Amino acid sequence: MRFFLIDKIVRWEVGVGAEALKNVSLSEDFFDDHFPRHPVMPGVLIIEGMAQLAGLLLEASREARHGGNAKALLSILEKTKFRRMVRPGDTLTYKVEIASFNEASGKAAARALRDGELVTSTDMVFVFQEHDDPGLEARKRALMEIWLGKR
């Protein structure tokens, strides 16, 4: 199963930063077990949503500066803090700002907010893995069109 933890990208600045929304629904599969009668979104999935946005932004930034196709792979989390619970009906706003990147790796500061209040924050380090898979690039372009409201 593939989890897409982004519903819509509302800010997209290659080389700078991005923001995305995630509407948390009671129908999400993870709520069956986390936790029965007390549904809370797992922190690891909040991290995953931020990593999806940061990874896409770093891939686009690297491609714009250095060319080629590369997949951003999360390798390190630094200074990660969880401050609030996320429950069904909440909308998360992921905010990512690029700290640095080069041909081999990139770093971004990421935050998740609910109603303007900080839920989770972390610094993320990614390494880039070169690839020549046109199918992967086509799927990524199709998803970006949906997330950016171009489709």
C-alpha cells in the first residue's frame, strides 16, 4: 500500500520552500489500531507527510540546478519534537523550507501545524539516488499536477 499524506500543495517555490495540506479523515486505515475508541494520527505518519513534501521539493530543486533525475531518500531526522495530538477532522499544514542542497544531498526544516499551532517540527536530511526510470517520473508528474491543482 502506498500512503499519500498530501492532499494539496498550496505554495511551491523550487529552491526555497513549499506548503501543503493534509485533511485527516476518520476513514484513514491507521485509525483502526491507533488507538481504538481514541483515534490519534501516528507521529511517524506526520513525519512521512512532511518528508513527502520536502523530498519532492528537494528533487525539483536539484533538477533545476544540476539536471538529471534523482529520488530524495530520507536519511536523518534532527531535533524532532511532537507537541500536539492530531485527530480525525483536523487539517494539517506542512511547511518546508530548504536549508541547503547540492548534487548529493539536501536538508530542509519542516513543520506541521494544526489551526496555526505547531504540532511537529524537525530538520530532515536527504540523500539523492540517481535513476533513469521514466515511469517513476511520469507518476510523479501526474501526482504533482493533481496536488498543484493543474488537473
